[in-house]
Amino acid sequence: MSNNGNTLLAVIAGSAIGAALGILYAPDKGENTRRMIADKAAETKDNLAANAIDLKDRVASTIAAEKDTLDTRVESLVSDVSYKTEDVITTLEKKLRELKAQNKKLQKSS
């Protein structure tokens, strides 16, 4: 994103310098110079708008990609937890069977 910011800054600076030099060295009438300035300003505005749209699209695309990556990680984590839960349940069921067997032995001996 810093690269796009630098590009945008360079476009603005270049337009301003170009407009200033154009005014200083313009051998044209004031009306024509004002028209040229207005045209250059409109062109710069259009370039800025296009760059802003491009930047917005890139940011949106990056966010979408990161969201997909996060969704995949969450799904993987849920799956891992599910397997671990099954292991814990299986171990607890085994331990419960052992305790029930011990309890039956204790009840028979009383």
C-alpha cells in the first residue's frame, strides 16, 4: 500500500510542478493559460480518481484473499478440535467402562 501512496504522491507532485513550469514559461494569452490549467486540473483529478479506484480494488482483493485464508484456517482448526474431542470421548468412555467393571467387582464382594 505504501508503494501506491508513493505513486499517488509522485503523480500529484509531477502535476503541480508541470503546471507551475507551464505557467512560468507560457508565451500564451491568460485565457488560454487558464484553460490549460483547468484542463490539467481536470486531468489530474481524473488520474487521482482512477488511482483511488485502483487502490480500493487492490485493498478489497487483498482483504478477500486474507478472509479466505482465515476461513480455511478456522475450518482446519475446527476439524482438528473435532478429532481431538473424539479422542477425549473415546478415552473417557474406556475409563468409564473400567470404573464400571471395578464397581461391579466391589458390589459382588460385599
